[in-house]
Amino acid sequence: MALIFVRTAIIFITLLIIMRLMGKSQIGEMQPFEFVITLLIAELACIPMADSSIPLMYGVVSIVAMFILHQIVWLLDLWFRPMKAIICGRPSLVITREGIDEYQLKKNNLDVSDLIESMRAAGYFNLDDVYYGLYEANGSFSALEKEQKTNSLAVTLIDSGRLNKHNLETCGITRDALDDFLKEQHAKMKSVLVMTVDGNGRVYFQRRGRPYKILEIEAAEKW
């Protein structure tokens, strides 16, 4: 038991030193290569801690080797700009002044609901609360917000051509009222990228491949 405790303490101290040397990004939002290295280090640390038959030095050397690889990748990233895009990727502009860029979302294996969730986490509860929105290479969401944001929570009625019946009922909008609204816009539901409505009946409406519109729908309940 005492041997396991000592081995674990040594691995812990080694990990603490290595993670501190890797920099603050390791305890914040990581680049993809940093995430991979962190996962590997965690796995390498578990083996000598759990199995006393494995020489402790094997675990220590493996962890140090991962640190050296991290530094090599970091230097390549620093010295050769094209390598940064290859290793870390590029930011993706998913919201412009014309609305949501569906191509950029799909390119990053995301959909409209993922974008709306990221915006809410960042403090934006309506799609038009920002001029521009992008996903950084590390997966975090950044935005250039508008001077004045809307003061009501928006819910999604149509997402990538699919109707959310629960939200439709929550808003107090009948299916007939929604169909009439779509007819006024000369749009079929399948052609709608996103449609949201807030508690004031204010609608964010965007068809695929077209700029968004801000409209009103009178059938919405106030909340």
C-alpha cells in the first residue's frame, strides 16, 4: 500500500510540473493537439500508478516525452504560420450581417441548435443580438454584439426545415397561423433554415441561402 502511495505521489508531482510547464491553456480552453496530449498524459499516468510491476520510470519518461512533443508542436505553430491552420484549425464565421452561414456550420459538424446553445451560453438569447459570431479554433464561441440587444427570450419554431411542435404550443401559435405566415413569406417549411419567435411576437426568419428578416407574428402569446 505504501509503495502505491509513493508511486502515485511521484506521478502526481510529475504531472503537476509538466502541466504547469505547458502553460495556462492546459487549464483553460485547449487547442485540439493540446487536448490529445492531455488525454494521452492522463492515460500514461494511470498505468504505473495502478500496476506496481511496471517500473515507475517508464511512466515518468513517457510523460516527459509527451511534454517534449508538446513543445515541438508549439514551436512549429509559432515559427511556421501555415502549420497553425493545419494543427489547430481556423476560426469559422458562422453569423454575418446577413444571418447564419449554414455552410460554415456543416463544415464544423454543427447545426442551428448547436449555434443557439452556444449563443445562450455566451449570454445572447436572440440570433440577431450580434453582428458577427464565430467559433474559434479551440471550439469557443465569440461574437461582436450589437449596441442594443433584445430583451425577450426567443424559442425555435423551425430548425433546418423541421418544426418544433412543443415550442409552437408554448408560444400559443396554431399550425394554421404558422402556415399562413409561411405563405406570406412565399416559403415552404423545408426551405426555412431557422425561425424563432420571442415573447413580444418578434420573429427571426431565415431561408436557406438568403439573408434573415425580422418580422412580427400576431398569434404569439406574450411571456
